Amino acid sequence: MMECMYCQPESLRRSSLMTKVCDLPGSVVYLFRDQRYAGRVVVASRKHFKEIFEMSEEQRCQFFNDVAHVAQVLTELFHAEKINYSIWGDEANHTHVHLVPKTQQQPEWGKPFLHDPEHPIHVDEHTFQLRVDELREGIEFLSKKIK
């Protein structure tokens, strides 16, 4: 069995796919390097849980509060008309949610987002880092506002 990429501090697999944005009370937020959907992130639980029902009620509430806060920030930053949420975990069986901002102008509107597109879109490193910073700032701002 492969080691969990979300539990390993220096996972090469994870770093090839995504970059850490920030820590939240019940989760860690990562921005996907493939920016076919600008702002696509993963919100992964802080602790390793294979299934949502393994979490205590408090952990589950905190995790989904984190997901909701990140979704709000994504909606504002990327002018999303809808956030697509996806939970699979067949291969990465650590509880995590994909959040994908979508607009009606995208070819996949009304359909599930492409999880592993044939031709990923990688923005330049400067643009990518700007997105990481904007997400982090937006999440931190919202977190302070909610407290």
C-alpha cells in the first residue's frame, strides 16, 4: 500500500500535483498546479481518516466548516457561479474534498469537472504564486471576520 501523500510532510507526489496554501483548524488547503479550473483546490483533513464517519462530530463539523469557508473565498476570488465539490478517495484514501470554481463560459459547465485532463494547463510560476497568496490572504481575512 502506498504511503498517504497528505500525511507525509515531504510527499513528492503531492508536491508534483499541488502546493500548500494554508492550515485551517480541521484541514490543510492545497492549490492544484493544473489550473484548467482557476482556483481548483483540495481541502484535506488534518488527521488521517479514510472515511468521514470515522471523524468525531466535532472534527466533521470543523472540516466541513473549513470546506465552506474555502468555497466562499473561491467564489469571490474567481467569480465562480458554482463550486463543484468532489469526494472520492479510491487512490488517496485520506478524507479530502476537491473544490472547483466553475462558470457558465467553461466548456464543462453542466458536467463534472475533468479530474485528470489529457492536457493540463499550467500557468507561469509568478501567476501560480499570486493565486496561492490571494487564496491564503482571502482565507485568513474570512477567518478573522468569522471569529
